[in-house]
Amino acid sequence: MADVTPDVIAIIARKAAPEKRDAIKPGDKLQDLGIESIDALEMIFDIEEKFGVQVPYNANSTSEFSTVADVTAAVQKLVDGKPATAGAAE
């Protein structure tokens, strides 16, 4: 399957503080990017819509998705485990 990293980073960037959006790296902590719990929830919804997956996310647990790499790895795993559909273009 295709690497989801660029798309996940783009989604995270939309929720990050404006001054942080252009330099997001995998090791960056979501909290350091200015992403609050409501932003994280919206980010998860955007990811689910973009990739057609359901992300198991607990808003009360901040350790689950602490860095950009954590989010990317979780989404990649979900996308890789998703059954291929006939005629899928991506």
C-alpha cells in the first residue's frame, strides 16, 4: 500500500498552530504543535474520512497518539489491513 505519511502530515498541519505548520516532522509531539484534545478529535475524524478507516482513539488517553509518527504508524497499519476494493485507484 501507498505511504500515508504525506496525507497524515497534511491533516495534522491543518490542526497545528499556524507558526508550526510548515515544519512538521515525524518526531514532533502533537501537544508541541499546539494540538489540543478537540483538535485531535477533529484530526481523527478527518483521517477516518480521508482513508476510509476507523481509528480507535480515546480522547482521555494522550499517550496513544503522542507524536506525528504515532499517528502515521497507526493510520498506515489500518490502511494496510483494510481489504482492497475492486477498481480502487489509490
